Amino acid sequence: MAETGEGVSPPRPARFTTHNPQLTTRLSIAALVLATLCFTTAAMAQSPFVGPRCAGMAGASVAVSDDGSALWTNPAGFARDPRLDVEILAGGVATNRNDFTSIVDRLSAIDFSRLDQNVITGAVADLKKLSAPGTGVVGSGVAGVVVGKGGWALGIGDLAYAGVYPTVDFVRVLPGSDPATGFVNNASALSFAGLEAREARLAYATSFFAKALLIGATARYIQGRTYFLREGVFDTSTTDPAGLARKAFKETERQTNRLTFDAGAMVNILGKIRVGLVSTAINEPEFDVARDPARPSLIGAPASLRLPRTLRAGIAAEPVGLLTVAADYDLRETDTLVPGGRSRQFSVGAELKLPLFAIRAGTFRDSAAPDPHWAYSAGFGLGLNKLSVNAAVVFSSEGGLSLSSTNRRDVGASLDARLRF
């Protein structure tokens, strides 16, 4: 996102800047922190991966869910199994778009005491890359507790989305210390935006034609909280990502209460194939954002953040009794919290259930991202009588699971514990 100099933070005094090795780590996981910090103390992005079963299968869940995660992924799934189900889950995923973290890492390494034309030329080239629509970090997460039985389900939890994105100053890019044009006073900034939906959800599902058709709906009462914080790219000094997120939470929280609905369906074909369709946040509720032109940290804050309506289809097949293969696809693009950023995911995953164990793996691709790429997931489950515990990780081929790599594109994790009677 580019700026022409108007509405940016006032020029700062010339100073020395030394490279902060933790800066890029903080920036790249800030969205994940914004999306998941509420779970540890108490986020629009790509569709959240709800629970480790979904995360382990790279998000493929619309035609798979029959547990507590169906309260978020497809309420029709509650009609698949009438047994009492109690589940607690939490997780989040973040994606680095358009090489955002590597570029910010290079900019944070600039020493203002040694500026020359070559350094400025390279920095301006990086700023141009940052200004491309959709550049930034997007994150999403879910945490909650669910109780379901006989098609009914009740849950409370958090659904969070977050975004970290740049606003670029192309006016102050010349050598020298002139407040109007000097690069030493460049006002390029990073903005942190978050939407946290603290929810109570009530779902009901039923089946027809001997469970050939399942339909379900969820009513959601949302206490929405929005957060926004803006800091200069070269002025950023804090090295604690959780501290930065808490600062946004503490200083800029704005609460709005809303009501929305989800609806879903599944079709069973010969007991071997299921096709699912789900739409969430059907009325697309909006939530107010704190705004104050006198506060530099709120410059550029939007008037509101919208919970986007999604439309997602899925298919699952069980070629043999122990194996499930599934795929999901977003039928419509949705906005992210990064200006100009859109999301449309395609997910493919598999689950192999063995006595006592479950193994999961998958891959997904966001075709609406500015740099579409494949990311991967892996998960594991342990079942003991009526109790099961599951975990999953999400990673990319660049940087893997390392939080210190500036090249990583995707990182995430999810955990749950489940009782079924």
C-alpha cells in the first residue's frame, strides 16, 4: 500500500538504526500472535484450520467433520453421529505473502549513519515491492469448547483474524536529511490489524433419506473486538511479539456485538463418498475500529472490519475402511485484513485410522494470494478408549517450521482433546 506523503507520521529526527535480528521474526509471527494470543490470555485471512484433524488434512473438512470442529466447518456434520461429544481445541496459521518478511529484514538492517545512493536505491526497490497489493502477513485461528449430542451442539470460543501490512512513503526517498524529501525521515510504516470474534454458537443438524442428505445450521452471537496499531518500519524497537500484540489489544480495542449465521449440507453417496457445502457469516457483520487522527498509531485505521461470508465446497471418499481422502475449495474469494489481499484456498488431505492411532497429511494452495504456492501439513492422533488427543503442524518448503527463517511462508499448529460416549 503506497502513500504520497500526506497523512503519514511526522518526520522523525535523524538517528542511527542498527539491525535487530528479532525484528523479522516479530513481524512475521505478529499476525499469528494477534490471532492466537487471545487463546492463551483469555483475527480476515485465509480460512482458519479448525482443530488438528482439519489442520492435519490441510484444511479439508467440509465433507469430513463429525466432531466438535463441525461447529465451525460444517454444522451438517453433527447429524453423522448422535453420540455425546465433548471437545476442546485451539490452533492458528499464518502466511507470509510476497516475501514480506525478507524485505522488512533487509530494511531493518539499514544503518542511517552510512547512507549512500546505492543503499537508498536498494531500499526504494524494496519499498516498491512492499507496495504491491496483498503484501504482508495474514493469520487466522480458532479456539473453543464444544458439547454435542443427537444433532445439537453448543460451543463457546474465539475466531480470530489478523493482518500485518506495509504503508510505503515514496516521497522521502532522496539522499540528505531534508524533512520533506530525505530518506532519513522516511515515514514508511507497518500496520497490525486484528478481528477477534468471541462467540457463543448453537447448532442443529438433521438427516433425511436414511442419512443420504444431512443439513445443519448455526446461530452465532458475537462479541467482536477489533485492534489496530501502526508503527514506523525504521522506528520499530520492541522485540517481543506478544508484547506488541498486547499493546494493540490494550490501547486500541473496540467492541461491537453482532449476530450471524452459518448453514451447511452433506450428501452421502453409497456410503463411500460425501459431498459437502457450507456458507459462514451469511450476513457479513461489520465491527467498528478505533479511529483518532491525533494518534499516530491509529493513522490509516479503517472505519470497520467485516467478517466475510464464505462459500466452501468439499468432497470426501473412503476407498477402504481405514482411509479417508478429502478435498475442499473456496467457491468465492474473500478479503483479508491486508489491503488488496484476497484469499481462495484449495485443500487436499488424507487420514489413515489405525488401532489407537491416526495419521494425517495434506497440502493447500491459496490461488488468490499475490504469490500462490503450495504449503503442507501433518498430524497425529492417539485414541484411548473414549478419549482422543490430536496434534498437527502447518509448514512450507521455504523455512519449514523455523520461526527464525525470513524465507518461511507458512507456519501453524493445532491441538485438541476429545471425549466421545
